[in-house]
Amino acid sequence: MQLSFVNALLRPRAHLGLRACTFSTAPVNISRRIVPKSCLASEVTSSPLRYSWLYRRCYSVVAQRKPAVLHSLEPRFFSANAFHAVAQTSQLPVLAPPAVGRWLLFSSAMVFAVIVVGGVTRLTESGLSITEWKPITGIIPPMNVEDWNTEFEKYKATPEFKLLNHSITLDDFKNIFYMEWGHRVLGRLIGITFVVPLVYFGLRKKLTTSMPTQLTGMALLIGVQGFLGWYMVKSGLEDSIMDTPGAVPRVSQYRLAAHLGTAVVLYAGMLGTGLAAIKDWRYARGGSWSGSSTMNWQNVLSNPIVKRFSRLSKGLTALVFLTALSGAFVAGLDAGLLYNEFPLMGGRLAPPMDELFSSAYAKNVDGSDIWWRNIFENPTTVQFDHRVLAMTTYLSTCLLFAYSRRPAIRALLPPLARTSVTAAFAMANVQVLLGLATLLYLVPVPIAAAHQAGSIALLSTMVHLLVSLRRPGLAAQIWRKAGMQAKSSGL
């Protein structure tokens, strides 16, 4: 009974293609290769129980021996390896890997976030709640009631508390404190997450020739940002505000514009460099240029029409930046709380000239500074200038989009450039709607913060447009040429 059961288990299954075989000491020839029999099955040593359940046989899993088919490796198999082989055997320049580009894009996203948080900090009037600048120890907030009372007493000595917030409680103070504290901590995190990877990639020689200088400049700019932030806050803590009749405690609009402008420049630099690094890597590995596998970038970028389009794009990018910078003066002077109507201002397209250029803002005896002081210090003039710049930016974006839709221009532009122009046009429409809502509804915090974020988003589309119209880096060109030569030679 036991023998029958074991035989049933070991019996070959026809539907599995198995067959029985007896052991022999002869080797098995499989596809021209000599393989010892012991590699296929273990020998069963002789046993005094000849008719035991093992017998002297086994069932081989090799049912049918078919000739081995060797598939030839196609050229695509070597497409990725060819570049590595050439890099090891040739003196190619350093090409930044995708990790560098992703790190820069992550850093730019963090700068975008700190710009938005900074805008909310300004809108909620939380920026003057921390009266000291402690770059190291300031990362730790008050941990107990005694620490909170100490910070609150420091705030009570500020002009903002004496003139505006003299009735707030400790819990109210905690809300504005955490807003400013979060903004500062996020700035410190940006410095750490940028400088540490920069040192790592530099030591590992993962940066192209021009990158160390550019990225070191960005790292220094992050440090300057921290100083500018405190320099701006300090302007709102000066006791001289108390001696000015009708003065409102606020930071200097000049320092606020410098703080925001530096952050925007830093964001654009990180974003553009990160996008360029990723696109150069793809191009060097045989990928398409600017989304097109048929266009030759030399022919496209040397075309006079494309050159003109590129100049217009750069001019529009500068205009977007200038408009965002003028928004800092609007925020610094609370100019958005005036003339909450559109498109008129007090029933007119423009306020009276004596209001736009009031002599009350001139400080020189001869009044020689009346023009520039009104442009930067008169809330009415600042809002009017921002309106003019905003509408000029919107109309310019519409015209550039319409220009890109012309058949002759559309055929010359690479796909990514056309996509970027379309995205810029769409974002410009959104930004205009957000600006109108901010003005008409008396600057609500959520809408105003979205309006500031929209300006950075519009700038992002323009930066992507400029990157899509740039030539590949020199290192990427050399790598691509070397890789193509390696593939053609069968490496």
C-alpha cells in the first residue's frame, strides 16, 4: 500500500511534460555545452532494498531537449551602457546627473513656499512679533509659560503693541508669534537643504563647470536673505515711529521689496538651473531637445524669428518680475486698501495729478525729490503704478500668446515652448482675476496670499519658456556626440 502511494507521487505527469529516466554516469549535452549529470539530479546510491520505494530511478524535469536559441542583442541594449563606457574610456566633461536637477527643483519649491508664508505673515501683521534675531537658538520656540511671558514682555515694548495691539492677550500673541517663527524656521531649512547637498555634489564632482560658481552664489544669497529679513523687521521696531503723528507701525517698503525681490531672484535661479540640468541630461542620453525629436536646435535658435521671440520672452519675464516687485510696495504701504474699485480710481481712470505727486512727500527744500518719493512712498501713486504694470504685463502676455499661435511662428517653435506660452497666458488670466478680487474685497488674507503665489507661478511659466528656448549645455553636447559615436561603432 505504501509502495503504491509513493509510486503515484513519483509517477511522471504527461500534462507537465515529465518523463522518467534512469541514472547513468554519462554527461548530458545541452545546447553544445557539457553539463555533468549530477547537475541535473543527485545520484541515488545503491541500497540493499532493491525494491524499496526509491528504486534506482528518478523523474527528470528535463522533458524535451531543444536546441538553445541565442537571441542577438539589439543596439538599444547598448544605448544606456554606451555612455558609461565612453565616459570611462574618454575624457568627457562632468555632466550633472538628474539628482542635481531634482535637488534644485525641490529647493525652488521650498523657496516658493517661504514666499507664500512670508506673504501671509505680512498680511496677518505677524512679522514684528519676534523682536530679536537669533540664527541658531531662535529655532527653538518658547517651551513654557515663563518663556512665553518673557517674549510677550519684549513685544509689549514695541511701537506696534503700543499703537495697535495693546489689547491682545497672550494667546493672541502666540498666534502671530508662531506665524513669524514658522517663516524663519522655513528659511533656515532652505539654507540647510541647499548648502549640505551642494557640498556633497561638489566633493563628488557631480557639477558641471559653471555650476559651482552659480550655486555658491545662490548659497550666499540665502544668507543675504536672512540678513535682509531681520533688517526689514528691525525697521518696524524703531521707536522713532512713536514721534511721527498718525504713523502706523510697519516695516520699510524699500526693505520689504528688497527682501521679496531677492527671494524671487533666488527662486528663478534655482528653478531655471534645475530644469536646465534635467533637460541637459536627457539630451546627452539621446533624448529630444525641447520636446521635439525632429527639430535641430542649431537651426531653430539661429532663425531670426525665433531670436525675436526669445527676446520678447525675456522682456516679458523682466516685466513680470517688475510687477511682482511693485506689489511689495503695495503691501508695504497697505496701498491695496485705497480705491477699491476697478478700472476707475475715484470715478476717474487716474487720480488727480496733485494727489499722484503730492508735495507732502517731498523732503528736500527745493522739492527735487517729489517725483521719486511719490512713486515709492505715496500709497495712491504706488497702487496706480501697480495697476499700470499689471495691465501692461497682462496685455503683453496676451500678445505674445497670439504671436505664438501664428502658423509661421508655431511651426518654428519647439513643443515645450508652445506649451509654456499657453501656460503663461492661462496663468496671467488667473492672476488678473485674483488681483481684482484682492482689490474689490479689501485684501482678504486667503485671496491676497493666492495673488502673491500667482505672481510667482506666472514667473515660473516664463522661466520654463526661457529654458525651452536655450541651447543644450556644452557638456551635454559633448556627451551626446560621444554617445552617438559609441553606438555607431558598436561599442
